[in-house]
Amino acid sequence: MTAKISQKLDVFHQRCLRKLLHITYLDHITNKEVLKRAGSTRLQDIVADRFLTLQRSIAVVTSRRNTQKRSSEEDGRRTFQEDQRRVHISWDEANTLASDKSFLVENCCSMCLDAREELSLK
């Protein structure tokens, strides 16, 4: 997900939360405070978390497969590995994370934030 798309998601999310909470921009309430009052997190963090959950699920399924790989499966794996490189996770680390759910839950948000900050700096 690009930085521009992430920003657009957050703008949309903030607009919706402000409408639900009856907060106008004239009230001068920060986005962080709106999120706190709504008991929510940034939409881009939610999407990134679900993306890593999907990656974890794919890694689990892939590690359980004992069948011979076809070229389309290799293309899918290659795309998956490119996504992992983008968020600085190797294939072996993804398999390790797939088996260690507590580590993934504790650290996925910080990894997403680090990767997102790096992408926004480019």
C-alpha cells in the first residue's frame, strides 16, 4: 500500500469518525483524540495488520503443502516474497512468525509502521 493511499484511507476514516461522534473541525480536536474517543486505530494500521494476518495464513498453508509446485504457484510465491521484502521479512522469518502467533501479534504493528515510514520517506 502506497503512502498516498494510506493517507487517503486515514482521511476517509477520520471524516467518518468525526461524523459519528458529531465532531466538527471547528471543535479543534486532533485526529489522535478522535481515534481515542472512538476507541479505534488508524485505518492504515488496521489494513496493514490484516495484510500481515493474510501473509501468516498463506505461510501456514504453504508450509503444510507437500505437493509439487507448479509454475503458477511459484509466481504466487514470488509475489508473496516481494511483498515480504517490502516489509523487511524474509521467507524463513515469515515461517517462524507463522508458528509463533504471540510474537506476530506483539510486533506486527511496529513492523508495519517502520515499513510505512520508510516508504513515506522515499
